[in-house]
Amino acid sequence: MRFLPTGEQSEFVRVLRSLLGAAEVPATVRAWAAGDHGPGLALWSRLAGTGLWALAAPEAYEGLGPLPVELALGFVELGRAGVAGPVVETAAAAVLLGELAGRGEDGPANRFLPGLAGGGALATLTLPGGSPYAVDPDAARYRFRVAGAGPGAAPASVSASASAELWLAPGGGERLASLDPARGLGLPAAGGELLAAGPAVAAAAGTAARWARLLTAAQCLGVGEALLARTVEYVKQRSQFGAPVGSFQAVKHRLADTLLGLEFARPLVWAAALSLSDADVAAAKLTAGEAAYAAARTALQLHGAVGYTEELNLSLWLRKARPLRDAWGGPSQCRAEVVRGLPQTTATRRVTT
């Protein structure tokens, strides 16, 4: 199957890429990592002008969606540019609130969605079965926490019959170190304000987790593409034995393998955005996450010693690849989800042969 964006979608991508290309994103990422959120929030507001954040919210709450394909296209560009902040978590929170509203719990949506859709507020979100750490809680205005969807429940497959609670957690708490300095972590504080409870929260949490996994896959794809592009540019310039290292066969093969991994992941991401099924989203996340991590390893090896330096902007993408690969479902969890989605006879045959 061939997936091609419409003219309107292509124009949306062009506008985003142009905006991000002129925004000096590496400088905002370094400032964000140092605790200065001002430049990053200014960029967030400019992105809101494109309608990006509104794509996750229903039209009844000043949104434009939810539109998973358009949002996935946008998140590829966020990954390609290396944008910092709780981008996935804010979109997933908007999806959760919209799902709750569709199930009769519209109080939280009325209260929070207009701000999230308009780009005036950032949010972070933790769900049962996912990471216990909230992303950038010190920068987020809203810190949502879902609790009690069942012991050991996988976030993307919470049972609709389970019961859960949605809390607005208080602020504060220590910012914890992360492999990606621009991806601050923190444990949500206990207590806070109970916003909703019941099976509707559990079902909405499952939907939000599936969207978070999809958007992280899209972000991984963009990160991998940025790493590959920067590496190709570098090996054209770096010379050894009187020739660019990019002309050496071993280097060409490594770059070709990296490109194949990314190109194989791309249609899986678009297929997942179209179907939003658990298995398709897990397959997209697994493939895009591994492709981005492989691109990071290729970039580090082919840049040589300079690739290890903090001053090189390449490090901003290198440090994103591994955390994003593991966020919202690591490789083993996604593989298990893919197997669960196979027809029973096929899954049994693969396990027993």
C-alpha cells in the first residue's frame, strides 16, 4: 500500500518545517535543558499558530480534531527539528480529555482543553502501566495522573470495564536527571484534585496511551531522519586518505542500512495513524524506535570523536533517540502487543515452531 499525504497535509508539513527551520531550535533546546523555558515556550506559541496542538482536541472545545494522521505528520517534524518539551504528553492529555467528554464526562474538557488546544498551556501525563515519571513537570501547567486502571495493565490496552481515577497533581518535586538533558523527569506528587473516576477514565486512558505511542513513533522517525541527514552531510566533508569518507563502501553500506530502517518504519507509522489499532501502533513504535536508535549509533560512529562532544548540535538528537525508543512502550512491550494482535493460529504457530 502506498501512503501519500494530501495537498493540504503537505502544505501543513511545509509550513511547520519552514517555521522550525527559522526558529533556532538547538538554542531553545539548550536553554530548556538549562532550566530556561522562555525560548521554548515562545516556540510553542508559534507552533500553536499553525494549529498543531488543536489537532488533538475536538472541535467542540476549540480544537480541530482529533486528526491522528495530521498530528503524526506534525510530530515527525517536531522530531526532525529536535523540539524540547512535553509535546507527546500534552497531545495525549488533550486526547484523554476529549475521550472523557465523549463518554459523558465533559467537566475536565471544558476546563482544560481550550488552553491545551490554543497552545497557552503545557501538560504532562502519567498512566497506569507506563513510566512512573512525568516529563517536564516543572514546565507543565497541568500535571495529569491516571491511577487504578488495574494492576499491571498495559497503558495502551486498558480494559474498558476497569475503573480508574483522573487526578490533577500538585506542582513541586525534584527534577530528575535524564539521558536527554532537555527531557526533564519527575515523580508526580501524591494527592491533588480528583477530576473524574470510573470506567470512562480507564477507557479514555487506553486511548490516550495509544495516541502517545503513535506520536512518539512519529517523533522517533523525525529524529532518525535528522540524524541520518546530518551524518550524510558530515561524511561528504570529512576526508581520509585524500577522499571523502562518504565515498568508502563500508560507510555507504552503513548509511544505506540506516535509510532502509527509516523507510521501512515510515509506512508503518502512517498505517498506525489510519487504523489506530493496538497492534499497528505497537508495530510502528517498535520499528520507528529501533530505526531512530540505529540512526543514532550510525551517526555516532561515522562522526568519530567529534560525535561525543556536547558542543556539537548532533548531541541534541543523539540523546533523544534512546529515551524516545523506550518511552510509551519499549521494544519488548511493543513486540508483545504485536503478537497479541496476530490471529490466534498464526501466533500459536510462531511460538511453537
